[in-house]
Amino acid sequence: MSDFKQEWTLEAALEILAHPTVDSALWASAVEWLLLHGPPPIRELLQQASGHATETQFPDLKPHRYGPDGEPCYDIAELARCLGISEEQARVQLAEKERRHGIRHGLADDETVPLQ
């Protein structure tokens, strides 16, 4: 079990989301935890919201493939460009998320399926 999984409980994460004046970094951490460890209905709702936010804020960013779970996979160079950071910075951030979450997020093309 990753340390990140132990940082939150469902009740604490939901309380943070409902708080009207919570710090944005704390709010983002609670959402991140819920996306990874929350119950399926909450994960689905947050994934839908995340997809909508991505489409709205980064209209040129399109998935290149899909993961085994059906989640969209993006090209890391394109992600970096949309975020205004270098590809190396994006890779470092991805590696940090993988380390912190204890979950592999970056997938190779042969682990994903192409768009249809």
C-alpha cells in the first residue's frame, strides 16, 4: 500500500471537497486520492469532470490511445506542450506521481489500444 493511499480517508477527502474555502493544493490532493482510491461512483463522476475540464482548458489535446481500462492515454510531449513545460519536466512529474501513488501511470504503446 502506498503512503499516498494512507494519507486520506473517504470521509476526509469528501469533507475537503465540500469545504468552501479550502486551499487549492489540499483540494487537488483530495481529488487525486478520490480518483485513485475512492468508490467507483465517485471515481466515475470525477473522471467525467476531469475529461470535461481537459476538453475545455486544452481543446487541442486529444488522446492518442486508450489504456486497458478504457482511460484515454496522451502523448507526453503533447501534454508538456499544452502545460507549457518541457517534456523532461513532464516525465519527472509523471515519475513523481508514480512513486507517490505506488501506481504506474505511464504506459507504452504496446500496452494500449489505438483510437478507432
